[in-house]
Amino acid sequence: MHDDDLIYIAETDSDLPRHWLSGSLKYGRFRPLGEGGMSIIQRCYDKNLKRDVAYKTLRPEYRDSEQANRRFLREARVTAKISHPGTVPLYEIGRDRSGNLYFTMKLLVGRDLDQIFAKLVEECPETTQDFPIPRLIDILIQVGQTVSYAHAHGVIHRDLKPANILIGEFGEVTVLDWGLAKVHGDEGNDVRSSAKMTDAGLTQPGKRYGTPLYMSPEQARGDSGIDEGTDIYNIGSMFYEALTLQPLVKRGEIEDVVAQVLLKRPEKPSRAAPQRDIPTDLDRICLRALAFERKKRFKTLPDLVDSLQAYRLHGSLPAE
């Protein structure tokens, strides 16, 4: 906890001016927070509510792109409509004085799962102590519950990866970045291919989208009609890495990564990382989530969550 995070009476009890600021005018003290393929996130101060928030806008090179703006709007509205403890609260959407879109969100503090995996690989003592396999399973259970809620509302994330899972200072687990979400009624493939934008619209069948290292076989093929099975596979990929501390697919050129997804079948986690003492039941759960054919995976994401919870509760799975 930093001094900036303390709540002071001078801020909570100050008057709101009769001529108060609205829209983007009420934000100040901008500081860089992060960048994505299309967007910039800054930390800034809301002068009315006297608090810091996260302020997201498009990168300058995309601000005139109709497709980028439409995607940005979809991300904001999907994030706002999935009101769940495992998603980031969205506060406001609007345009700044130059007419550029922005939205503001709760300012989150913590480490993402990608950073945690890196520290575990380095055998950092503190991280190793704080994030044993059972704790990592609990994190993925929370991810599964959040995304299951989205599925119940007709939304598929399509870009679940460790960098999009934030672990807060007090154990909160938040699923980030709904910019590639598929919503009810969208039967095409909303593509962000290598961060290269086109003007062909949001649905482009036959293109790949999602992060190559964690994409499902149907994403790698560019299939249309992507369903909840893709999120199940994406979580399975993270589960494999949580168990073995190795990514399911080796990094490389995108075509090499795609070839691995399509041609290589996952090795049992216990065989890939024998030093981790991975139980057979966790092998079974992981490999079922990573089944190449959609029909061989868990039927629904809650089914996967139930299996993980059963293991955590009993230390084993019921006999099939």
C-alpha cells in the first residue's frame, strides 16, 4: 500500500463546485500505465470524485480508423455489461476535446499471471511460496467462474492468456481485455491479426485472432462459429503452464506457432515436468480441456470449473 492509495478527509469532504467539470475535462495528472496493440492506458485523477482511475484511449495511428473505433466501443460496452466481481468496473465512456473516444475504469494494482509464471520459472522464493499449484488452481477456478458468467450472457472472451489475468494485492482475480470478445449475434470472426488493422469491418471469416501461444485449434484454423470451447481450451493452456511452468507451445514465428497448435498434441503435464509431482487427476483435467476436437473437451466451462473444485475439495476426482 502506497501513500497515494490512502484516503484523506481533505478529499472526501471537499465541496463540489457549482460549475463542476464533466466529461474528459474532469481528468488530470495523466501518467503512463501501459500500452497494447491498439490502445494506451494512463493513470489519471478524477477531480470530482477525488480518486485515481485508469483512462484508456486508442493509439494515435488508429484514431481515424472506423473499425478500430467500433472495436473500442465494443470492448467498453462488453466490459460495462459484464458486471461481475472478476471483471474491471467501467466508469464512463466519452470523447475528449479532440473528439477521440476514451473510457475510464477502476485502477487495478497487482501482478498478472504471466509475471507470476516468470517468477516461478526463476524460482523466486517469495513467489514460489505464495503460488504453489493449489493456489494457481484456485486462480483458474475464479477465472473460469468469471468467464462462465460471460458465457451465460452470450459473450466469449477469445483471448484468455496469462497477461490478461490480474492478481490483486489482496488476492482479487480479474479477467482483463475484452477487446476480442464475440457477442451474441456475431457469427463472424472479429479479427485483430498481428495488430494490423483493415477497414473491412468487424467480421472477417477465415482470419486468425487471439494470442497465438494460447489459441485453440479452431482459432488457429480461422474457423467461423467459434463457441465457448475456445475459452475452455485457452484456460486449459494456462492450466498446462501453471502445472508445468512451460508454455504449451514454444515461441516462434506465427506460422510455426500455428503449426504447433494444429499438429502437436499436448504431452501429459506430469511427463513434461516430472519434478513438479503433478497428480494424475490434474493430467486428466488438463488434457480434457486441451482436446483437439471440441466435442472431446468439457461440454461447458462450468463443467471444467466443477472438476477443478472437486479436486481442490477432495484431492482427487470421482472415478469415471
